[in-house]
Amino acid sequence: MATREITRERWSSELDAFGVQHAGWIVTLEVLGEDIGDQLETSGLPLTGIAVELDRQPERVEIMVGGRLDAHITHVVEGPCRVWLREAEAPGDEVIELECDGGRRTLIYFGRVPPQRQLSSS
């Protein structure tokens, strides 16, 4: 499995395309940070979309899951500074990691329970 950093100028196009391609996939969304520890935001809900807003301050990425009135979460990552994608050899192993300046990371696992927590090389 290869992990690659997505350059800032490609965030919108790549994350939008990835969100469309993976719409409906079951995700696990985790937030990690020294100030909060490891926090499970959601698990077992389908991805409905990923939106990148670089024209506002602070910049932000929104991850939408659920898509139902009784089960919908929009997780907002404000001030992202780096984005990685772990591409899978087989569908279901993809992981997106968004990192903020303060070191907080948001991980989105597709299709199954997260196999590992470390994605970036930092």
C-alpha cells in the first residue's frame, strides 16, 4: 500500500473525486491529538461527501457521513495543513488523513475497522 501526500492545490479536485467514488462506503472517523487523545467520532455510517473550502478563513474540509435525519454527522477540520491518502491494493483499505498545524489529525477509514493508527511519516 502506497501513502502519498496530496498537494494543497489538488485537495479540492482529489478529495471531491474520492468522495464521489466512495459515496456510500461505510467509514470510521477518528480524531487524534495530544490535547484530546484518540477520539472515535463515528463508525458504521456511509460517506455522503467531502467538501473542501479554501476560499474562507480558516480553510476547512468537511466530511459528511450518515445522510439520514436520524444519523448524520458533518465533521469539520479547520485549518488543515497536510492531507495524505493511503491507496489500497484492494478496495476497503483506503485511508485519508488530514493534519492541522497543532498536530491534531483526522483519519477516515473506508470499509472496515481501522487496521493501524499511524499514516503519516511525521
